[in-house]
Amino acid sequence: GIQVEQSPPDLILQEGANSTLRCNFSDSVNNLQWFHKNPWGQLINLFYIPSGTKQNGRLSATTVATERYSLLYISSSQTTDSGVYFCAVATGNQFYFGTGTSLTVIP
Amino acid sequence: DGGITQSPKYLFRKEGQNVTLSCEQNLNHDAMYWYRQDPGQGLRLIYYSQIVNDFQKGDIAEGYSVSREKKESFPLTVTSAQKNPTAFYLCASSWGSGQPQHFGDGTRLSIL
């Protein structure tokens, strides 16, 4: 299967700081999604971004499919951004998840 | 509101018993999926179904079984053959191959 590596594994930020999370994958994909698992265990779909750039409020994501990586940008972080951020890629029906970046935003 | 409902949120069972986790969606999606998450790991695919009455094994299907008799429902049975069933289980659905997946809130299964 496809290998998905996320970095950094852990991140601690002061409220208001910006951050960049990275996702590298080992093969061509036809889907890439970023998810946020909040402290209540809910997996929230942030972006569907197999290529290009998207923005949603303080979050934006860029996928460079030819170079097999995606970046998630969080600006002006808030304590509610805490949780685990997963990158998942798919080829056909098979989804492969990274191990996540655990983000803690402190006030 | 459209969405995916997993029940129950927490489930406890004795070792050696089979247990069935429920997943229902009203999004009219054709494809449904079951994932398992263990601490410090990403989600791993157990089974998926592209259409009613059809399903395929994922990476870690051993010890699990599924059925897809209705479009809206994709129950997962954790059998006594599953060696380490304690985990967080997530169900998802999508319009089809390569389409965005939408997730339920999960079921945390603990074997006593």
C-alpha cells in the first residue's frame, strides 16, 4: 500500500502563532483529505484536496501531486485547534492514513 | 440533517463474544467503509463496500465480518477470532471511488 508520513508528530503552539503541517506520500493518488480529530474524538473533514490550493478561514492547504506532498497551514491558532490532524490519501477505493500530527495550542 | 450515525458510542463486551457495531447513513452515498484506530496510529481500513450486496476486505479484515443488505446500513461484526479488538472504530461513506469521505463519530469498543 501507499506510505503516508506526517510531520511533525507533535507540535505545541502559543495561541496566535502560525504553523505548517506536512504530509508526504509514496505513490500517485486520486484523493487526498485533511482531517481534524478534536478532543471529543470527532473526525472533522477539513479539506478535500487532491491537487491545488484551498482556503477556509484560518486554514489553508496545498497539494503538489507531482511531488507527492501536501501542506496544511494554520494561521492565528486558537485553543480550539488542538487535537490530531490526519492526512489521508486514496488510490481507487483504498484510503491510507498517516499517523497524524498532535497539536496543542496553549493560551 | 444528513449524516452518519454510529451506535453505540461506547461498547463493552466479554472476551470470546461476538459484537456488532452499527453504522447508518442518510447521505444516499453508494460507498461505505470501516476503519480502526489504535493509539499512536493512523486509521486502518477493515472493510469497504462500493454498492449494496458487495464488499471487499481492507488491510486488516481478519476477525471481522460485514454485510451490506441496504444502502443506508453497513454493520461491522467483531468476532471472537479478532485477537486484539479493543480499539476505536470509525465508519465512513462517500459517493464512490476517489470521492471525499464523511465520517461518523465512532464507537469505542473495550473487551473486558
